[in-house]
Amino acid sequence: MARYTAALLLLTICASTGYAQQPEEVTPKKEDSFEAELCKDKDAGEWFRLVAGEGDNCRDVIQCTSSGLQAIRCPAGLYFDIDKQTCDWKDSVKNCKLKNKERKVKPLLFTDEPLCQD
């Protein structure tokens, strides 16, 4: 009887340690997916706002970097100018309602065939 109890105890211990050592499923972190979604259409070094509006919202901006998100807040009396990409006097900044710079279409410099017909 003691032999069966010892065998059962040994089997239980082996089963529980084997179960605990199974590799966990790798899932992307919520922060990584949020960061990827924020940065997908942004150029390197481009500052942007999460919230558009007046007041203190106009002082806070974020930039996507290779090491993650970087946030700054302009000093008191200054707002962030999205077009100039710098802090400026709050009376000079007229684009607090914009979240990011206007996107311009980049020209096609190399094509297989000429774009203009003669």
C-alpha cells in the first residue's frame, strides 16, 4: 500500500511540474500595439498631439522614436506650433486645433514610362 501511495505521489508531482513548465503563448503587449497604431503614418521626428484644443492641450505633444514614445510639454506661456514643429509664444500659435502636420503627396521621381505625353 505504501508503495502505491509513493508512486501516486511521484506521478502527481511529475504531472504538476510538467504542466507548469509549458511555454506561455507569446502575445503582443497592449502598449506595443497602441504605440504601433499611433506611429503608423508618422514621419521620423514628427511631433503630434493626441488631443486637439485650446489651453494646456496646446502645450503637450508626442513624438515616435525607435525607443518608444517621447512626450514634451512646452513651458508656461508657450504653445506648440505643429507647422513649425517647435514651441512658440501662445499668441503666435494659430493651429491648436490640429493634431498633426498636413500630409503632402510625395512626387513620383522614377517611373517606368513618362508621365507626360508629347
